Amino acid sequence: MFWIDRLFPGRFSPVSDQTMKYLITGLGNIGEEYRNTRHNIGFNILDAWKASNVVFEEMRYGSLATFKLKGRTLILLKPNTFVNLSGKAVNYWLQKENIPLENLLVVSDDLALPFGSLRLRPFGSDGGHNGLKNIDAVLGTQQYARLRFGIGSRFPKGAQIDFVLSTWEKDEADLLGERIGKAGEIIQSFALQGVQKTMNLFNNK
């Protein structure tokens, strides 16, 4: 996709191997019945890297792929623990790859944001998202970056679960590719320029 090879300006000082590695976790549920549902947008965003011949392999607690970006190593993780138990996979791969918490980015859906809106934050509450809630509990902190993808709230009272597990409406599907591309740009900027500068560049745009 167009954003995979996007160039970012600026020079970067040499840093240790540890701080050059990033864990990018997209939340979603495994299984055909969940494919392309709103709750799986985290998976969809990471799957976009396949266009650049990035290959996911089944590993412990999830599917993993590695993407090299200007001296950085992005480890892309799609947990196979289902959304509500995502913390186990995140914690395992942070420790196994010796990745500092500030280099973790979790990508999730968000009912509170209009469709296609993207919000990057350096930390925060779970916002009622059970996947984030579990990650908070397992890691024992909310001090990690998260990128929220707005899925809107077109559902009647009491139908929230059915809504998040449903597929996109046509008007949403027509715009989805562009918004997924923008999410990819944000992820790359997070790794290259840090969370604060990336927020300034992309939030509210």
C-alpha cells in the first residue's frame, strides 16, 4: 500500500538495539466468523502490511510478522487469545523480545469515535474496551500507547455486542481502505518520530 514506503524527514541518533524494536499489537478475534467485523479492525490494519510481502507466522499466543523500517524493527502481533484475553500475548512478546513499554502500541476499535476517526494517545483508560482492560490488568499499567480506530455507534440500545461483531456497511467499506492506510502512516510515524510528534501530526485531522 502507498504508506508502506512513505518517507519521514529528519535524522535519528544511534540508539541501542532494545530501543529500536517496537511491538505493534492489533486487537481482534480469530476465526472466519469474525473476519472483517468492526471488532477486528486492529487485525485488518496489520494485515495491510501483506501488500509489502510481510508474512505472518503462527507463534505462541498469536500470529507474528517482522517489518523493517529505517533501522527500526516493528514486530506485528495479532493475538490468538481472543480480544478479552489480549494481555497474555502482549506481555509474553514484550518480555521475549525485550521491548520497553514505551515501544508498545496497541491498535483497537472504539465505539466513542465516529467511523474512521483515528486517535493516538501515549496512555489512558480502557474506555470500556475489554481488550485494553485485560492488557492494563496483565501489564499492571495504563502507561502504553494506543491507537483507536473509530467504528461509530450505529446501534439501538442494548445491541452493542451485535454491532461490534457485525461487518461494515457499504458506505463504511468504501472508505475503509483509505482509513486503514492512514492508520499505517500513524504506526510508522510512532516508530520513527515518537508518540508526541505523531499526535501533533495526525490527531484531529
